Amino acid sequence: MTEIGVAVAALGAGNLQEAELRRHIDPLFSQVLKETRGRIYLANHSLGRPLDRTKADVEEALSAWYASLDEAWTDWQAEMTLFRSQVAKLINAPGADCVVPKASAGQGLRAVLNCYDAPLSVVATRSEFDSIDMILKAYAARGRITINWVKPRADRWYNAGDFATALSAGGDLLVVSMVFFDTGQLLTEIDTVIGMARARGANVFLDLYHAAGALPVDMSTLGADFAVGGSYKYLRGGPGAAWLYVHPRHLDGPLRTLDTGWFAAPGPFAFRRPERPQFAPAADGWLESTPAVLPFYQARAGLEFALEMGVERLRSYSLIQQVDLAGRFTEEGIAILGAHQPRGAFIAIPSSKATAAAAQLLARGVVADARGDLLRLCPDILNTSQELAEAASCIVNVLRSF
């Protein structure tokens, strides 16, 4: 059992308790907690805080390079296999052979869009993350796709009916998030939306970046054709450790992406060069050229931590912290967007001065961020109740200063 497993086991079963988290879990994050002492970090939805072991894991990858040179690929490929199996377990995919390592969610979207030879009709929301939004608009500008945009309602929330209207006009691919990056809305009707799209003949591309690791995800039952996510946020693995999920019905089906390379060939190190390209079975056939290997090591500890802790327990504790934080704002008359609506791991406060507020908070030692007119705040298990109280007081004072 690793030090992560030992620490988690010491927590016992049942709901997480703050005193036990401080005693057993904080030591796993001693370096980042030491380096950021004096700051209250509420941007856990943006960049996750790394475990101490992450540095040693990356050093392991480098050590293999120094010691073995070209033979390091044996270790590096094994680490990629581990990464895929950890992700598959996290999202309850049918198997690791459904997981394709990617450098970013955007890379996963391009892989899917590049499966189609003819222009396709895309249905997408106005609340997809900037990379997804920009890629879709770039493809549309080149005539590769047309886009039917689904807009949020006046309360900035979506429901299944909003998608029914758009899908009734037809579409080849639906692009939608399970948790929206700006408002934090958890689309609780996602299974209905996916079923609706599939019934109308559209494939579904699901963005799980604000869901995987923050709340339970079950790809075996959702039925989405594709999904993307990554370790940058809630899985504490930094940039580059992303992935594309491909439903088994597409692994060896007629859809074949042009985003390919020698790692997609059967036995790539055999260096065969048939005139007609041959592809490895399952998700291996969706790989590209030489992969970046350090992200697999970066992601290892964070994925292990999430799996050992259990996403359900992390989710329960997150909801307790959100209620605590939101309650403090309500008492002070500060409105929370979608106050009584299901959310992911963060809360959003509408303010025309959100960006300025985030800057002032940073100067006062509270790390948050803004997206447009929304101030986003995300507590996690490393935040104490005292920190939440102090941060809430600071945030109220800053917002009232405008």
C-alpha cells in the first residue's frame, strides 16, 4: 500500500471529518501547503494543488530516461497503460481500451471532428469552455461544420427542453458539458439529453472536465459516444494529462480520425509501413504520434488519491463546504448564481466587477478567479472551515467596496 493508501485508510469509513483530514491528508500535501502558507486557495476548480509524491513520480520518469535511454520506453508505455486504466476506473468506462491519452480536451474534440469527411451539423451550447468554443468557431469559419447554438435561459441555466428544440432541427454531433465551466451548473438531465440526441441520430461529445474527479461519472450507463476530461483541475495532475473517451461502438467502427500517427499502428515499434494504413485495435488505433510521457507520471498520484478517497466521499464533503460558504454570503445579502440549483464543485457570484474583485482578493491573500461577470470560488478538502469563514468575510468586503 502506498503512502496515499495508508493515509486514506487512516480516515476510516464514512463521511470525511475535518480534524481527520488535517491529521492524515494534509501531510500528503505538505510542500504546496508550506509554499502557499498565508493564502486561502479557492481556485481548486482551476488548477488543482499537487501531492508531494507528484514530484517523485515525475523524477521517476526522468530517471528511467537517464538510466535506460531508449529502453525507457518500456517504463513509459507501462505508465501510459496505468494512466488509461486509472481514468477508466474513475469514469466507470467499459475498459481501459476506451481511453485515448490526449494533451488537452481541445485535442480530443479535434480528433472527433476530424473523423468526418463531409461537413457536419453541430449542436453546441454557448457555455462551452473557450478552447471548445474557439475550435468549433474555427471549423465553422472554414466551412467544415455548421453550428446551431443552444443558449441558456434568462437564469443562465439549461434544461433538457432547450436541447430538444435545437436537436429537432437535426444535427450530426452534440457538444455539451456535464458541468458548465462558467456557471458551475450540473446538468442533471444529461442522460435525457444524450438519449434525445442519440434517438435523433446525433453522436454526443461530452465535456467532463468539471465533472470527472469532482462528482461520480458513469460512462457505462450514460451512452455518450465521446467524452473528454483531464487531470488539470480536480485530479491534481497538472497540464497535459487529458484524455478522450471513445464508446466501444466506435473503437473499430467506420469513424476513423485523421489525427493519427505511428503510435496508432499495430506494434508501432515494429516500424512496418504498409501502403494502406493499418490501425491497432480499440483505443490504440486512436493514438497519434510520439506522446508526451511526463504527464502520465504527473497524473499518477492525483488519480490514485481520487480513487482511494472515493469520488462519492469527495463530492459529499464538497457539498458541505459549498453550503457553508454559500450560507455565509446569503447571510450578508450576496446573491449566489443558481443558489438552489445543482452545481459541480464551485459556486459563482454574479458581479459586473468580478475581474476586479478577483484581483483585489488576490492582493488580500484569497485566490479566486473570474469568468466574465462571474466570480468563481471552489473550496476543497485542503481548505479549513476557518479559511472559508475568513475568505467569505474578505469577499463580502471586496464586493461591497465597488
